[in-house]
Amino acid sequence: MLLVLVLGLIGAATGTYLWFKPVAKISSMETEISIPANELFTAFETDEATANDQYLNKVIEVTGIIKEVKKSEIGLPVAIFETDDLIFGVMCEFETKEGAAEIEAGQLLTIKGVCTGKLLDVVLNRCELIN
């Protein structure tokens, strides 16, 4: 019984450590791929399985024209790049408000984030404005 209790405490301590472990800032992570927004979107539209193998969970810098800027459900900035598709694009969800306040539709920008795949838009999380 004592062994089960000790193992339970070790498991709880490990879980607590992993839950509260700080996440590295995107600025400190090395860019794995730089790609135009339209090319990234087209890759997912053409062959989503292959695009997932190439881009999923990788740090990507995306460059293109911003189509729309809005706020997420929790009030953080979201920028959507234009693509050849009239409705969908590449959506970049920022992790902080700093640095994203000056983003406006029509700007040519580069944004760095982690690709989490395609829902309707191709989604990048934890984004940061590069220029």
C-alpha cells in the first residue's frame, strides 16, 4: 500500500511539474521554414497529408499581405494572410498583444509561429511579428 502511495505522489509531482513548466518564447525558437502565405495554403489545399508531414508543429515564418485583423475569443490579435482562395487564408494567432497592435489590413508582413495544421484556414499559433 505504501508503494502505491509513493508512486502516486511521484506521478502527481511529475504531472504538476509538466503542467506548470514554462513554454519557450517563439522568438527564442529557430525558424525551420520560411514560406509565402499563399504557397503554404496551397500546399495544404493540394495534399493535406503531405503538408502535415512538412509543416505540422514546425516553427514557420510566413510572408504575405494581411487580409484581415481581428481578435480571438480571449481578446488576443489574429491576423489572416491573403491567399488565392477568396474565403480562407493563413490565420496567425498571437500569444500577446505587444507588437501586434500596429498590424493593419493591406500590409506586407512576415509573421513567425508554430503551424498547427488546417481547419478551414491554415493555423499558426504562438505567433510573433517579425517585420
